[in-house]
Amino acid sequence: MVKQNLEDIRRRIISACDRAGRSPEEITLLAVAKGRLLEEIKEVINLGISDIGENRLQEALLKCEGLRMRGGGGRTRWHMIGHLQTNKVKLAVRIFDLIQSVDSPRLGQAVSKEALKINKQQDILLEIKTSPEESKFGLKLEDAPAVFQEISRLPNLKIKGLMTIAPFAENPETSRPYFRMLRELSEKIDWRPETGGRRPILSMGMSNDFEVAIEEGSTMVRLGRAIFSRQ
Ligand SMILES: *Cc1c(COP(=O)(O)O)cnc(C)c1O
């Protein structure tokens, strides 16, 4: 089932890229592992997925240690996509390759401090609240440029791009304006010092709306149900 789902998703990513005149190589497919079993995670890794997203620290810890104990997951990159509390940052910096949910200067400072302690260069994304009514977390659009400046000055941390969660809707077109807002924000930022001239990551699009997200410039789609559920 997962194998078929992945084949179907990859086909849909290619079609969306065709429509948008983009290359499928620009898109990273992140498997969202919340609530899934270790066996399911191993299966997607064996099917070529190299990026795994988790919402909860404790779950991520169990899974990446579980995989390592079985000698697997060596090349897997772990992404924190859920809300991160400042008092959990120490552990998060030890586990995650990319923390996608940094949404305040205070959290940025905490990440920088812990990364400095273990001499790690921590990659992060800024989480942006593109729809004020819907999501609890994320930076306001209008605050984002100033917070970007502030966080980018911190040591041992690089802002690799932006992340947003569009409000859930049956009709994927509903998400389009939020994705567009994120892309437009990214175009206002000078990324060179952070990404070394590479294009920033735009982490947007979930099972219900990833094709629209790709049409609007997403470089990373975060899929849970589309990968793991019976369709
Ligand atoms: C759960 C979750 C996803 C995946 O959602 P699906 O609808 O299952 O694809 C993506 N991003 C975040 C932040 C999530 O919490």
C-alpha cells in the first residue's frame, strides 16, 4: 500500500512540476511520521525516502533511536515540524537535522545556545502564520523580516527557508493564497548570507494540497496520510 501510494505521489509531483515549469528534483518529499509505527518508517526509508518529519520530540527520539539500534536510518534526515517549547530545545538540537518550527526570537536564541554548546551548526526554518485565524503558531507575516534579521545574527544557526501550514480545507485551491504569501515573503528576503546563494527551502503543502503548493513554489512537501493511509 505504501509503495503504491508513493508511486502515485511521485507521479502527481511530476505532473504538478510539469504544469508549473519546474523540475521534480527541486522537490523534497518529507514523510510525516506522527502516530506511525517504527515498521512503517522503516518501510518508507527502504522505498527511498530520506527525510522524516515529526511533531513530537519524544516520538522522534524513540523512532530515531529505534532505527539506529537496528542499524538503519543512517542517512535519514530528521525534521521537527511541530511546535517546539523552549525547555525542549536541548534535546531537539541533538536529534534534528532541520528544525522547521522556529517562530520567535526567543526560540531562535535557545536553539543557537544549545547548538553552540555541542558545536553544531543547526539548520532551521522560520514558521510563518500565513492565516491568522487558523494556526496557533508561527510568526506574523509583517514581523517576519525583522525577526529574520534578528535570528540570522545568532551563532551556530542558519535559516534555510520558511515553513507554513495552510488551514485545512477540502478544496486545495483554498490553500493557494497562503502558499503564495509565503513565496512572496521569501522573495523579499536576502538569503545569501544564510543559504550561500542557494534558493531557500519553502516547506509547504500537505496531503490535501501539495500539488497546489508545488505550483506556488514549494520545495518541500510534508505528507502523512497520502503516504501511509489507504486511499
Ligand atoms: C500532520 C502534519 C503534516 C502531514 O499532514 P497530512 O495531512 O497527513 O499529510 C504536515 N505538516 C505538519 C506540520 C503536520 O502536523
